[in-house]
Amino acid sequence: MTILLAAITSIQPLSTDLYLPSMLSIAAFYETDMAHVQFTLTAFMLGFVVGQIIYGPFTDKYGRKPVMLISLGVYIFGTLICLFAGSIETLVLGRFFQAVGGSGPVIISRAVVRDRHKGAAAGKMLASMGFIMGFVPLIAPVIGGFIETYLGWRAHFYVFLGFGSMLILLVIFFLPETINKKTTEKLTPLGFVKIYDGLFASKVFRFFSARIGFGFGGLFAFITGSSYYMQTRFELTPKQFGFAFGSVVLGFMLGALLGGRLSGRLGLYKTIFVGTSLQIFGGISMFLLHNVGVFHVAQIAFPMFLYLLGNGIIMPQSQAGSMAEFPHKAGAASSLSGVVQVTFGAVTGALVGSLIEDYIFILPLVIMLISIANFYPSFRHRNDHLPEEL
């Protein structure tokens, strides 16, 4: 089950990371600037926001499996739009629909974990999923670099099409229905408000969802800006960029593995404090190295490795913590924490994407500021703990 859910949730990093080495080629093909191409990433995040708002309550009411199949169908529809896009605007539209569909498998998989586990046990399973899923952003840019070199940028979307089709078959034949008790809430606009209102009333939910948002905000700032930063500043080829990006992602994988071990010993709050401590060290060192005249790809790769090491610790544990108080509507809790996550990502991605061509220092600056903002609340709450029944 862990391997299956990890494969399902990897739809997000695959869809964002595989075509990063092709960003410059896409700009050249459509005769546009990098800001417009990077908006394909921002549109993807916006689509994730829309999708996650919808899917959570629906999966709590109608079950995990049928809603996941519908969402994967939407993902394939969006991929087909991208494949035949004749303009950058159509490509952006296709990416939006890709994300609306791709958000369902991600949030529903987390709800499946909460159906089966609680508290630290859920955090441990999500951490194991994160470690397995980490292989995707590790190898995706490397494979993407080779695809760009030998097949061209459109070939990436054939990979997305095949992956989405494979997931549909896996869900049909191998994913059981895990929801124990379906909600009876009416899915009207007022009903949606009532469902989500109770979540934000929880201090526990607010704390953990904010950690998810800040953590992902820094990650997506890097995803958005790393291609331009590395390929222009250090003149890396698409294949070299793929290897550099993949080496950084090792940090997330190791963090997920470490976080699963720490959460059982320290609890969720102290584990997250460890993660944010690594983040702030990575964020500050990245900004300082950029500004003291160091000129080597390691100046951004190693600090980002530390940031993602912390992120790998934080994200799975925060996802478990955000659902801890709401076993009866884990889908809605997973959705709303996901909305917070991708909203932060969309904002930081749009900021970095729109300014990096004129102000390349915006990337290390944003990551440093986010790491500082994420550290202070975790320092204040490091000695808190969840009740054992959660």
C-alpha cells in the first residue's frame, strides 16, 4: 500500500520537474520570454488549489476510489491539451487542467493514510511514501534533460499521458476503498463553507498547515527559478542541470527517511523543529554565498540540499498533524492543507518567475525569508505534543 500510494502521489513532482530542463526550449519555440513559460508552473499550482478544494469533501462523501479515478481522467484531458497546444497560452491552460486532475490523487492518497493510521503512525507512513516518491524528483530532471536533448520538449507530455493511464489501471485493480464512514454533508456552497470552517478553527490544523505552506513555498521558488538560475548563471546544459537538480533532491529523500524515525521518538512538534532548523541554516547560507562572490553551482546546490533535508522531515509529519483531529473528514483536512501548500507555492513561484530575469538574487532571498518565517513558530511550539489518542 505504501508503494502504491507513493506512486500515485508522485504525479505532482513528475508533472512539475520532468520538463524543467526544457524551459528555455519552450520559450524559444513559442517565441516568448521566461516569465510566460514559468507561468506554466504557476498555473499548475493554481489548478492544484482549485482541485483540492473540490476533491476533499467529495471523497469524504462518495469514497476514495471513484473520485480518484475521475480526477485522473481530468489529468489526462489536460495533458492532451498540452500535447496539441499551438500557443503558450494554450499550454498554460492545459497545465491548469492537468493540475486540477493531478491534485485529486495527491490529497486522496493522504486521506487513505489517515483512514488506516493516526498520529505518529500516519506520519511514519507518509514519511515512507515521501522517501519512495523522492526518487521521482531525483531522476525526473535527469531523464527530462535526455528527453529534451534527443526527443524535444513535447515528448515530456507523452510521458505524462502514459503515467496517468498507468495510474488509472493501478487504482482500478489494486487500490481498495478505505473510508470507514462517509459524511452526509450536503455538497452545496454553504456546505463547503461549513466543512472547511471547522478546520481553520483548530490551532493544531493551523500550525501544521502553515508549516506545509512555508516549506513548499521555498521548494516551489527553487523549482520555478532553478532552471534559469543554473543554466544562465553557470551555463549548464539541460543534462547537467538535470543532474544538479537531482542531487539537491536527495536532501528531501534523506529528510523523509529521517523524519519517519524521529517522529516516533520525539513526537511531531520536536521533529518539525529539527526540520525548520535545517531549513533556516540552508536558506541563510544560500543568500550569503550568493552575495559574497562565490561562483560555483555548489553555492546554491548545497544550501538547497540542507533546505530540502529539512523539508523532507517537515512535510510528511505536518501532513499527518493537519489531519490528526479530523478522522471523520480526513479528505477535507487533506484538501485544505493542500490548498495552503500550493497557494504558498503559487505566490512564491509567480514572484520568482516574474523577477528572476532582472534580479537573479530573488531566488536565494525568497528562500532565506521563507526559512526564517517557518523557523520561529516551530521554535515556540517545539515542546508541544498531540494527545495520544490522535
